[in-house]
Amino acid sequence: MQQLSRTRSALYHLYPGIIITACFAVLAPLLLKYILPPQFSLLIVIAIAAIPLLLLHLRKAAKAEHKNSIQELNGFNQKLPAGKLILFVSGLVVFAFLTWGATQPLNEIITKKLFNWLPNWYTVQDFTGYSKQTILLTLILNLLLNGILAPLVEECYFRGYLLPRMAAWGKWAFILNAVLFSLYHFWQPYIYLTLIISLLPMSWLVWKTKDLRVGIYTHCALNVIGALASFGLLMK
């Protein structure tokens, strides 16, 4: 397995987020004119930029390492017993939601103090003023793209591909992976604190168990639960 330098591993974590955020910053104001919420714009960016970009990088990396497929890039292909896998994933999901609840007040303070210069459509995530049809379409796309496809590709890229190639960071590799993956979400700087705290144990467990499924199942479960909970907005 070809290892990455510290500089290259950091760059590979962050550059996709810069491109995704740039696309979002251009598209969201345009679609707002057509009464489409910023969340819808972000989902379009995930579909046409984020997922293809990460898959393209994985494909090029597979060729560079003389792999026959993207799947062969995965450096964490150990298989935990089903009981342990379920236990770890369940624990990580509960921990993440507890972290979300505990850090929400701090996230609001951070947003007001550090990111008040950003436009409202960038930091205020709500559906006020949009039709139920628009909200329903956005929520369905969110469930499919942000709930399943994006987490799957992100875990293959950040945990399956990058983390095993971060030997240059030594015992700090999983910490850097969690922090840099959090920072990669440049379009969501207002939840950096939540992301970092939530992702540290997940990154450590994937790194320790060498089972990528821990990250995939946890990430998908968190996003799917969040996506399904959002459907409650249609009841208002």
C-alpha cells in the first residue's frame, strides 16, 4: 500500500470540500431565485460534484496503485463479528446524537460570533416560506443522496482510502482524519465542533478494528435517521 506524505494526505482531505463549497456558493443564490431552498442546492452539488469528484480520485488512485478496482483500495477490510459490529455502530450513533444535542447551544454561539459575516442562506437551514412539494422533493433527495450515497462514497474515500495511508502521522492518524474530515465540510462550518467530537471515536474504531463497515454503517445510520426525522417538517 502506497503511503501519503503529511502534506498530501491533508490536501486530499480538504480540496474536495473547497470545490464542493465553491459549487454550493455559486448555485444556491441562483436557485433561491426559483424558490428552491439552499438544502436543495447542496443536494444537487452532492450529486453532480461531490460524489463524482471523490469517485474520480479513487479511480485515479486505484490505477496509480495498480489496483483492479476502487474496492481494492480499501485498507480496512477486516470483518468484525456481527454482534460487535452492531454494538459499535449503535454506540457510535447514540454518542453522535448526544453530542449533537449537547453542542447545539455552542454551535449557535460560534455561528453568531465567528460566522455572522456569511449570508443567511449559508448558515440558516430551514424551510420557512417554501411549498410542501418543494420540501418533499428536497427531503426525498436528502434521504437518497445525503442519507445513503454520499456517506458510502465518503467513507470509502476518507476512511477506506486515506486513513490507512496516513502512517506518516503515526498514532495521531485517526485524530487528523477526524479533524480534517470535519473541516472538509466548509459548507457547514457552524457544526465543526459537533462533527469533530462525534467523528473522533468513529475514526478511532475504524482505525483500531480495521473494519470499514463500522464507518459506513455509522455514517449512513446517522444521516438516514436525520433525513427521516426531517420529514416531520411536512407536518407543520
